[in-house]
Amino acid sequence: MLERLFKPAEAARILGISKEQLLSFEREGKIPDSSRNENGFRVYTYQEIEEIRDCAKLRPKLSRSPLIVAVFNMKGGVGKSTISSNLAWRMAEKGYRTLAVDADPQGHMTTSLGMEPADFEKTLLQILVPNGKREIASIEETKFTITPTLHLIPAKLSMCSLNLLLFQQPEREYRFRRAKEQIEKTNH
């Protein structure tokens, strides 16, 4: 995936400050110097924006961590994947560490976040259902980094059999809860 570059006004908007304040931080040496494009203009990568957040103490704080937001509806075509991917993208852009979990076998959220579902070997399926060796995948093995603050547990068509495979598993109703608890432990 090609690294996106942001102009100072865009980077400042993402950071929640003015362009003038961003440039002032750079002039005063409070943040690292920005990169320059081929024309010599200032540009910022996602990684540089995250470094600025840390240097300038602009990282948002949650009163309760982690916050879990689920978008669920049994009806198809109501915009669940669109809402979820846009919310995840915006939260990550604001500086919140965000993990988007795609539970749709068609992988629409994965696609909406710019990834091709078929490219992933491990998905939510491997976290919930053991393989032939009775092993399940960890969150760390499965998650894919899109930006420094946005991570994705992808989905693809192989998840169509999830209900059937889970039906055969003991304590199937607790598997996602255990996976969620694993995420909470790794983020504290």
C-alpha cells in the first residue's frame, strides 16, 4: 500500500490543532522536522503524525480503556460495514488505538479499509475455531496494521462456515469473549 502524505493543514486537522500551531511547534523544535516532497513542500506521513502526537502530548485519552463499539444488525445491506470502517478510520485518525474486527464473511469492512480479503491467510475464523492441531491463532498473529493507530482483524469467504464450525466446538458461546479479553490484556 502506498504511504499517504498529508499537507500541513491536513496533518494539523488530524492532530486537532491549527496549521500555525503545527508549524510553530516545528520552528520551536518541540516536534521533529517534517519531511519534504519532491517540490520542497512540507508533508507528513501517518508515522510522523503519531510521533508529533507523542512529542506534543496530543494523544487523546479515554476515560475507560478499552472502549468496545459493536455495529450489529441481522438485516443485510443496511450499512454495517460502511459505518464500522468509517468509524474505525476516524477514531484511528483522531489518535485512538483502534482495532477493527471484520465478522462479515464477504469481508466488506476489510475491503472498505483498502485491503483485499483473499490476501489474508488468517482471519477471525482462525481466532475462534481451532485448526487440525487444536490450536487457535492469537490476535497478534491475525491483526494487520493499516496505519500506526489502525489495525484490522480481516474476514474473507472462508468464514461462511463459521457457524457450522463453531456449532461443533465446546463453549462456543464464550470464544469471542475470550478473544476480546486477550485484546484487553494486550492493550493495558
